[in-house]
Amino acid sequence: MTTATHRLEHDLLGDKEVPTTAYYGVHTLRALENFPITGITIAVYPDLVRALAQIKRAAAQANCELGLLERERMNAIVAACDELVAGRLHDQFVVDVIQGGAGTSTNMNANEVIANRALEIMGHARGEYGFLHPNEHVNMSQSTNDVYPTALKLATYVGIFRLVDAMAYLRAAFERKAEEFADVLKMGRTQLQDAVPMTLGQEFSTYATMLGEDEERLKEAALLIREINLGATAIGTGINAHPDYAGLVCRRLAEITGIPVVTAPNLIEATQDCGSFIQLSGVLKRVAAKLSKVCNDLRLLSSGPRAGFCEINLPPRQAGSSIMPGKVNPVIPEVVNQIAFEVIGNDMTVTFAAEAGQLQLNAFEPIIAHSLFKSVLHLTKGCVVLADRCVDGITANRDALRASVERSIGIVTALNPYIGYAHATDVAAEAHASGRGVAEIVLERGLMTAEALAEVLRPEVLTRPRALPVRPAGA
């Protein structure tokens, strides 16, 4: 029965009125009532919606090739799925990102939207499921338990490489600064104490290298994400699926997505094991922790502008205080720090959710999905913001950096091979007590000539390995 505003749909719990304007159906409507948790719908993750549509398209094609689904229905399902991949009807994916049921509500939402759009394509009204049914036809040879984790893997795979691109973009920004600052001498520090000289370029090249390493770790994690359990159906035994379905649907999915997915060798294991999600989450945590460390450095090196390190200047982006005029805060590194804190927390959530699986299924994949998608998305945006709004505009306080080297006691380390550890220790102690410079004391004591000292203290000598003099025994 259909009225001007609602149509009547039926499920195992009974009848329910669904808005006539809705492409979703009764199962989705019940999920809306049951899970008013975050107010965030799965539509916020368009990669997931597209992945679900790609899976349903591949399944329809495979089932048609196997003689299980009529071509007219297959064509209508394929056309509806193509529209979803193109970005249409995403507003109809309305279930909450956090939901009970191991993702069943998400799968039902996809089945119903695709079925009702396919019905329109076939010339029927929404809800006329006698012609094409969400579960009988759109979900043929499938279960939530193989569709949902496969969709999660497809969506995260796309997100991983989007993040890799963003990290490469940020890495390039650090590489440009490393080249710009290659001649800027400064003091390196360990445990916040003066250590030995280095260049600001060396410091920034380190940040670029750290990012490059993790780009490779993410690509390695993506290799595990390619393994899917589509064709497993309920628990991995393949019940209600044709013997050739798993291999065929995997090939069709690879063609549709361009992702080199492979069928897991043991579908029962693959249906319950969340190890690849733990692995990916751990790599995301690694990226986050290292990015946060870099941002800690940027905040510390730019601290001041008068009473801090004041070695570099971050580009001013907004007023820093409602009470202190002229104050400017390092807001871009701060927001990336907060992204990192979130990602580290998300990793803990993924770990607990993966551990909590029981027997042949993990019921907590929705929170795994939500956590991974947030981590990937926010890290991606954070990398771009950090590059554009911070790193590209960093300048060096060259004079202050040079002066800090000249007055630092740490340069005495470079003199060890020439004057010996005992003399170097005495010089350091006097410099610290008197406030005088190391070079001045060395010359005063006649430990080195002015020419020899100047040679040793050249920036290019101080900041890289070099051949050392052979000192006689006892000298």
C-alpha cells in the first residue's frame, strides 16, 4: 500500500511506513531508529559508498554470467551502481557510522537504495520488490559478512594512496626548505641540551626522510588490504553461492575498481580475522606519532619570539589571544598534533575491536571502519595543511642561529681530536663558568693556532664526517 507520503514495507518484525521519497527501505529505517549514536551517517565516507556499489555491480555481473540473475535485472543493478559510483544518491545512505550488527545495516542500506533506483530504471515504482528485490537480487550470493569487510578494504585502499600522495606533498615542502637552509649553521641538541653543530637544512631534510620512510610502510600495508573474502557469504563456507562465484566476482571487482584484489586462500579465516586492519592502523599510528614529533620540533624551534628558541619563524596565520595583543600561536602544528592524538586513540579502538571478535565473525567492524576512515582522512588533510599553511612559509633567523653556535659550549666536541678530551673538558668548564666563548679560551691557552681553529670551526667541517689528526700517545 502506498500513500502520497509513505509506502508500506514489510520485514520479519512486521510492517513499517517508509517515506515515498526515500530510496532506502524498511531495514534502513529500523537502523535509523536503533542507532541514533553519532549523528554522522555513512554518507560522510563516499569511498565506502562507492565501494559498496562496486561490489554490488561485480556481484550482479558474476551472478548473470553464472546464469543466476536475469540480464534485465543485472543491467538495472549495474546502472544504479554506476550512478552511486558517480556520486548520486549518497544522501540516501543514512545509517549511523556506529551500529550494531557487524555492518548489516550498512549492507541493507546499500541493497535497498540500489534496488529502488534499479526499479525506477526498469520502469517500476520504489518498493515494488516483486520485480527486483534488495535481498533476493541485489544481495544475491552475498552476506554482510563478506560484503562489508570487502567494502572497508576497498575504501581504505583508496584512502591509503590518497594519504601517500599528501605525505609526498608535505615531504616535498620539507625538501625545499632543506635546500633553502643548507648553509644555515645552528646547534643540534640532545635532551634539550647543546650537542654539536649542524645545519638547519640537515634538520629539515630529516623530516622529509621520516615522511618518505612511512610512505613506503603505508604501501606495504596496502598489500595486505588487497586480500578480500568476497564469496565467503555468511562464515566463509560459501553457502548459497555458486562454486565458481568467488573467483569470478573477484576478477570482476578488480576490473571495476582497478585495485588488484585477490581472494583469500581460506575464506573462513578471512571472514573472522581483522589482522590487516590492525596492521594498517599501526602504520597510521606510526605516521601520526612521527608527524606529531615534527610539529613538536617546529613549535619549539619557533618559540618566543623573544624569550624562546626563536631559531625559525612560522608564518603568522591568526591572532593568538583575546587578551594579549600581538601574540601569534603555532596553530597549524597544533592542529596536526591533535590529529595525531586522535589517530593514536583510533588505533587503540581498532585493536580492542579486532580482539573482541568471537568465533566466525567480528561484530565490531563498523567501529574499525569509522576509526580507520577518520585516521586516513584527517592525516591526509593535516599533511596538506601543514605543507601549505606552515612549512612553505617558514623562515630562518640566520644571525641568531650563527650567534648561538659561536657562544655554545657544544662546539668544544669538535675540538676533541685536536686538543684531547681532558683539555676540552677544562675549556668547557671555564666557558660555562665565565660565560666566555670556547674559541677565545682555546686561543688564550695556546691549545691551537688561530688558523687551525678557524679551519676546524668552518660550517662544512663541523657538520659532516672528516679525516681526523693522529695524536701521539699521551698527548
